Amino acid sequence: MADSSSEHCSYKYEDYEKTADWLRKETVQRPKVAIICGTGLGGLADMLENRVVFPYKEIPNFPQSTVQGHAGQLVFGELQGKQCVCMQGRFHFYEGYNLATVTYPVRVFSRLGVETLIVTNAAGGLNDNFKVGDIMLIKDHINIPGFAGLNPLCGHNDERLGARFPCMSNAYDKDLSRLAQEIAEEQECSSLIQQGVYCMVGGPNFETIAECRALKLLGADAVGMSTVPEVIVAHHCGLRVFGLSLITNKVVSDYDCHETASHVEVLETTEMRTDVLKRLVGKLLVKIYNFQSAPANSSETKSV
């Protein structure tokens, strides 16, 4: 087993298989969709029925979540008969974990047969047109840690897990994004929906004013401290990816502004939008299964 505190921590194919085998023995559920719940968004797992819950500390090779707003457990369950697995709490680079450890669950999901990954996060709004409480569908990302060589794919590449040089220009599935927009219109919450570019920074401090201005110039619409490593690994594994950011605060980019970002504000906003996100993600989960099982020439496929 790899040491999650090691600077050069890495895992082998057999490590992922060991964890996947343990989970297969502990539950009969075989979900095709996995959801990573961001800060304060663990309530998404509460919508599941026939739940089987595994605290991270019980799962072989799993690290522990240490951040407020992250319950630290894996939840298997069903929604309208469709199986799903949710991470109630993710792992972050700023917690001291190597990126191989941060992304470990995604590799395990792939070994379990998951085909689609839904990633959610709480993010600061950089785009001046965004409001607190908006939901941004992620169309692309900027990996600031990656600019410094911090990438979960660094090191030996096992071809059984994915190609050495994966293309990332199509990391976020456009069909799933369009489907989410249709669902938002059906549920009359389309006024909350935005699309944009998510930028990952290392954290754990919130950004300086100069940094926020620089990120705006780079074309980022929202900024946070997670998500990108999981998306990179999911795409490397061949999973379809859908991502959304809940805009929980507006970043400070004016030196005359006296407002400051806080984790309390983040949690308050996520609580305010929990019900909307449950409906949106829940309906998306069901339609993903319908899409995966639909014949190639069916109307369901055409609508996506």
C-alpha cells in the first residue's frame, strides 16, 4: 500500500484492484455513475435510497477527509432504480495529500465499472456577470498547479489505466452539459445556470487581489482548490465527465473593497442551493442511464 504522506506517493494497478475487490465484496451494487460532492454539497448523497455507507477509514488504501463540510464517506445507493456511488467529501492537495492520493477514488471507480463521473465544487466567482448562488456548468479548466508540474499523471504510466499522453481538449462532455441545460429549463431554474472555465489553485488560502486579476486575464470564470486532478484522471481512465461549480462567493478584485472571502460564506451558500442541486443532479443521473442504455438511433440519444 502506498504512503499517502509521501512526497512521491504512487500506486500500482494492484492497489486499485484491491480496493475495488473489497468494495465488490461489501456491496452488490454496481453503479455506472459516480458523484464527487464538493464542500457543503454532501447532501447530494442524501437523495439516494437503499444506501450502503462506508466511512473512508474502513476502505483499504483510502485517505481521510479533513475539511469542514466533507463527511468523509462513500455512499452507494439508488435513485429511481438507477445505481450511483457518491463521495461525501473529497481529498485536496492542500491537506498534504499527493495528487495520486487525491485521485485514488477515481481509479477505483473505473475498476468498479463506473462510466460517467459527475464532479461538483464550491467556487469563487471571477466573472463579473456571475452572482452568488449561480450554478456554473464547467466547459473547460485551467490547471495552475499543473503549470508547476503538479499533475496526477506524472510518473510511470500503466497502459492498463490509460494512455501516456491523453488529450484534454474534450475533457468535459458537451452532450451531458447540453442535457443539464435542458433539465434546468424543465425545472424552471435556468436563470441560475451559467457556463464557464474553472481554474484550480493550490490553496488553502483564498486568492489575493492581484491573483484574482491575473486569473481573470487568463480567461477563468470561477476559481477553486479541487476538481481538476479528478477530471484529468477520469478522462485518462476513459470516463465521461460532467462538472459543475456552485458560485458561493464573489472574489475580491478591487483594493477599495472591504469584503473578504470566508469558508463560512461558502457553507451558507451551498446550504441555500442544496435542493436545486439535488433536483438537477438527480434528474441528470436518471437521464444518463437512459442515454447509456438507449439504442444508437433512438430519440433519447438524439436529444442528447
